Amino acid sequence: MHQRIIEVSGALIFLIGLSFWDIRTMRIPHRVTLFFFLWEVVFTVVSRDFATKALWFALLIALLWGVLALALGMGGGDFKLLFPLALLLRSPMAFLFMLSLAASLGGAFSLVRRYRLSKSVPFAPFLAVSTLVTLFYQG
């Protein structure tokens, strides 16, 4: 229980920092994303409360979603951010919910702000908010 609190607290720090950085620069630093991924790998292994099939399925979904999203204009940093988020959520259904919510929030933001398809929108804040909502509802 305490490990999960430490893990989620650290993840929140990563997500908040990456969100602000993405808003300012429209980039997500690769080193920070890699460190976040390693953070999640350590906690996933230490906690031993994951189902191997579910974990691999979540990572596969992250990979497939990322390939699709890159084709539709999502940046590489956002794509790489999906992997630690898949580990953090530990459930394919939670991961799919988070992705759906993030896409909905990002789409609504784009409509409200009247962004054109050629205009980039920082996506990390939407991933962060949707991850927080998903973690809250996960329990």
C-alpha cells in the first residue's frame, strides 16, 4: 500500500512537470520519459501485484495506439509517455479508458480553441489529467 502511494506520488510529479514542459515547449524530454518508465518498471516489479498478461496487453495497446496516434499527428514524446502510463495503470481497461478520456479532452480543447489540424496541441496535460481521473476511479 505504501509503495503504491510513493509510486503514484512520483508519477504525479513526473506528469505535472512533463505537462508544464509540453505546454511551454511543445516537447517532452526523452530522458525524463525514460526515467519515468524506469520508475514504473521498478514499482511494477517490486509490488508484484500485476498480472503478466494484463501488463503485456497494456504495453501492446500503448504500442498500437502510439503507432496510430503518430500517424494522426501525435508527437513522439507523447507516444513514449504512453509506456510508463500503461505500467502505472496496470490494467488494459484502465489504460483504454485513460486514452479515450485524453483523446476526448484534447478534442474538446481543440474545438473550443478552434485549433486547426495543422496547429499542434500539447497532449501531455490531457494524458496527465485523464491518468489522474483513471487512478481516482481505480481506487
